[in-house]
Amino acid sequence: MADLWEVISDPNRRQLVQLLGQGEKTVTELSVHFPVSRSAISQHLLFLVEVGLIRARKEGRNRYYSLKPEGVSKLQGMFERFWTNELDLLVTEAKEIHHNKGEM
Amino acid sequence: MADLWEVISDPNRRQLVQLLGQGEKTVTELSVHFPVSRSAISQHLLFLVEVGLIRARKEGRNRYYSLKPEGVSKLQGMFERFWTNELDLLVTEAKEIHHNKGEM
DNA sequence: TGGATAGGTTAGCGTACGCTAACGCATTTA
DNA sequence: TAAATGCGTTAGCGTACGCTAACCTATCCA
């Protein structure tokens, strides 16, 4: 079974999510930004539909893809569950180190 | 070249990061939590060292692995760059939808 | 009606990846 | 000193994945 982590493990899929963040887009509109074939993009989009992150709206010859708010929300939840308090503490620690370096 | 996204694309590596969030641990201590061999865990750890997310401290026969604050910081930065404002807006939108549903 | 355009489908290819098994090297303990 | 323990290294295996090429369907326009 596919999970949301797989979505963001591929660079092209990550970029697709970001592009769709700007609003709904067709496959060819999206394909322009990638070096790979339209077919490859189409397959990525179908995968994103499958995991519930985006949806497709048909209008004439075009298919407009857009992000599903619930899907994006799930994605965020996934990140938040992963990012434990311990990790957050280490980040502030890193900032302090960097800050001290800057002062020396 | 390996990047930090690859780190979190594997379930076992994600769990390793979280376990190391609790403090430094040896390979065998970590291996206990996984169904795979110690060798597999060792290879994951070497990868995490390679990308600069963790470091190893040798003490006798043991090797204590721990998170590098700068590495964790980079990981956070990576997430933050990915998570655009547009995506954030969609999340609040999702919450409103869910809220309305609850009221109906 | 015929071509052009948008997009889904499928087979197949190359390759990267996670894992195990087996071994080697230190270090500790009996 | 011999056995045991902790860990890294390597070869090789199976498989999943991203991609292309080729084809098909549906819709639009001349």
C-alpha cells in the first residue's frame, strides 16, 4: 500500500505538489517544467490521485489537477508526527552554536 | 550525490533518526527495534553519516551514534523550503471544511 | 469529416535500493 | 591466549521504481 512518504521521496513529485500549490493546472502545463515525458508526469499525477493528495476535474479535452486540502493536511500531519520535540531541541542547539561562532 | 530527502524516504531511516533523537546509541541497541539484520542498520547509519546527519563516537568495542544538530537543522530547512505558503493556506482551508462538517 | 490536441494505458528497460550472508578486524573477557 | 562480542565491508540477490515508446480514446476545430 502506498503512503504519503512515497509522494515526497521523488523530486519530480515534490515539484508537482509545489506547482499545484499555485492553483489547478493541466498535464501539459505541468509537463513544461520537467525534462521528462508527458507520460511520466501523467503517471506521477495518477499516483498522487491514488494517495488522495490531488484530484482531477475534466473540462473538454483538458484535465485540471488541483491539490486536495485534506490531502495536504494529511501531509502536514505526517511531517509533524515525524518531527519530534527532541529534533526541535537539536535545531535550537544548532542555532546557538552557529550564533556563538558568529560572535567569535 | 546523496541528498537529505533520500534520508527520510526510507521508513527504517526515519525511525533511526527518531531513535537517535533520544540520545546516542550503539548499532546493536538500535538494531533491536528493527526486523532487519544488524548489517542493514549499519549500512543505513553509514549513509546517515555520509549525508552529515549523524556522527559516530568510538569507545572500546562500541560505536555510539548521535544526531548532529547542524544536520537536523538542515533537515528542518529542507522541510521548510518545501512547505510553501500556498500549502499552508490549503491546510487552514481543510480545517475550516472539517469544522463546518462538524457543525452540520 | 478529417486532422490536431489533451491525456490515459501498457510493456518493457535500466537501474537504484534495501537486504542478507559471509567474512574480517578490533576489543574485551574468561 | 582463546573465545566472544561489536561493528564495518563486500558480493550478490530480488524487487521496486522512474522513464520512454508506442498506442488508444475523447474532444475540439478547420
